[in-house]
Amino acid sequence: MMTLAQLNPDYPVNKDEHDETQDTVQRQDPFQGKVEHPQQHKLLAQSDFWPPQRDVQQNMEDNNNTLNGSSNNQLTVSSMNQLTVNSINSMNTSAISPAQLDDYIQRLLDVGYASKVPKQLCLKTAEVNTICRAAMEIFLSQPSLLELSPPVKIVGDTHGQYTDLIRLFEMGGFPPTSNYLFLGDYVDRGKQSLENFLLLLCYKIKWKENFFLLRGNHESGSVTRVYGFYDECKRRCSVKVWKSFVDVFNTMPIAGLVAGKIFCVHGGLSPSLQSLEDIRRIQRPTDVPDYGLLNDLLWSDPSDSVDIWEDNERGVSYCFGKKVINEFLAKFDLDLVCRAHMVVEDGYEFFNDRTLVTVFSAPNYCGEFDNFAAIMTVNEELLCSFELLTPTDHPLAKKNGR
């Protein structure tokens, strides 16, 4: 059996098994005739910071889980986000039968339609590991830069808001009736990250050529250790299950191209990105480094206050301005950058004369923001439209019984 470390020799393996821890080119407007009011909307929050707040950071230091960076964009060492020998040996490599997969999906959906969050996960540990192994094999069989054909529905952050994920599918259509590209951040924050990510993995396994999942900045052992997913796994399953998910994170694709014209990524652009081939060459499995190309693609943000590049207030990566976007689109003959990573009031937000759009898909994020969620649909003519999901306590939702 080939391990993930053999697939990428730079991939860190921990042998300590007891560790538990200004563009003049005229471009087609992809929103032409589809958006009545393309004004920008108020940005509600940039809620992810790195390093985290002092008390949480100190706790991480006490557990000897600090990160050590490397000049290599794809390599970090002594990181807690790594594959252990124990987790490799515990994985079930047998294929999932269609009947088994349908059973997993049905059990997960049943939980999604239930009235409360169960204390225990509806799947056994062996079943979770089987799903993780099957998903990893599919992720590694597909490129780091996905090249997709429309039509496709693009979804932003969902962050463990599992019942809202079900509502998104009810609105946009369950696979395979619609093709999907998710932009990352499936875990942390919400109460049901386990079900949220597992259902998406099951759909990926079942519809691998029609259903796509990109990596977000929260698909990282170091981040999930702080922002909730680790604790959920420990409480409802085990730390070993969390480690299996970390292995999955490290194999996920990084970015996508829709019809060669729409660049999709979780965070944003990078000063290290000189060619799209740079993304294709990212070798997986890989941890997220402290800086460099992969880090920027998952963490960077657009900003009105900068023209080129500036340090990001999150404490990691950069903010980039309009000039950077214009030059990027011109250089690679693209029409649009589609990304997630920010909470926006209406579920989508335009930037730089509609050459960049943020899509966010967790309504009433963390129960605090009363924001809408959005799905962006790209049709065969590359025209983009939005479907909006209201918070469950919003008057429109109550009126429609949703």
C-alpha cells in the first residue's frame, strides 16, 4: 500500500504514535443582464485571524503544537497538521459499494432533517475512515487546479452549518441534478462540521466528475485545532478521526477554472503566482505553509484601501488591490475571480467593477450576522446569477416556511 508520504516525499510524517494532539482590455461582463444592482455591500467581518487570540495561542504552545515555516511553499515541518503512521495504518482501503455509499448519505441526510444535533455521529469510526480514504484517492487522482465546464453552481463557506447546507441543496438542487464547486471552509464555527464535511465527501465519491471541493484556509490541522473542529471530533468521535480528516484536507485541490475564464479559489491572489502552472505543480498531500503561494491562495483578501499588496490584518498573507486583479485577469485572459473567505451581507459582494466576486454561503453566520447566503450559478454562456438563502429567523424565511 502506497502511503501519502510516498506520494509526496516532502510530506511530513510524525512517527510519534502517542501524539494525540490599470487594465485597458475590454472584458465580457459575466453578470450582464443578471444583476439589477451590482453595488458593493457592507463587509460584515473578517473573522479569521492567525495566530489566534493570545489565550488560545498560549494553549497551543502549552501543547507543543506551534508551526515551523519553510522557504518551500509546499513544506512545513514539525507541524501538528501531518500524517501519522498510526492514522495511515488504521485506514480501511477497501472500496465503498454503491449501496454502502447510499446508506451513508441517507443516514447523514436523516440527521440533517432532525430537530437537534445528536451527541454521537451517525457513522462508525471505520465508516468515516473508509470515506476519508476513498475521498483522498479521488482528490489525488484529480489536479490541484481543476478545469471545469459550465453549467456549475459555486458555493462559498458553509462552516459546519449543516442544516443550512441541506437548505442550500434544496434551493440549488441535490446532486446530480446540478453540478457543484465548493470553495472551501466546510468545518469549524458551526455545530455540525462532521456531518457537513462527510456529506460533501460522500457526494464527491458518488459524483466525482460533477461535484468538486476546493480547500479553504480552515481545511488545516492547525486551524481546526483552534476554531472548533478538533473539539467536535474529540467530543463526538475521537482525536484519531480528526487526524483522518486532516489527511483528507492535505490532499484537496486548491483552485478551479470554469471554461478557462473564471478563476475560483477560497482566498485570493498571491504575489508568488507567476503562472497558473504554479498551482498545477503544487504537490499533494501537503500541509499549509506559513507563507508562500498556497498560503496566499487560501488566506488573502481584496481591499479597497490598497493598490497592489499590503500585509493582511488577519495576521497572515496579504491584501491585494484593484491593480493586482486587473493585471491578473489580463495576463491570463480571464474575466472574473470568484472567491469566498469573507462574510458579506447579501451572500455575495462585487469588487473592482465586477471583476471579482465574494460568495459566502453560511446564512446568519455564527448566529450573529443575520447575513444571507448565496449560490452563484454559471450557465453555458458564462452568465452568472445568484440564488439567495435567507437566515431561518428572517421574515422571508418564516413566510415561506423555511
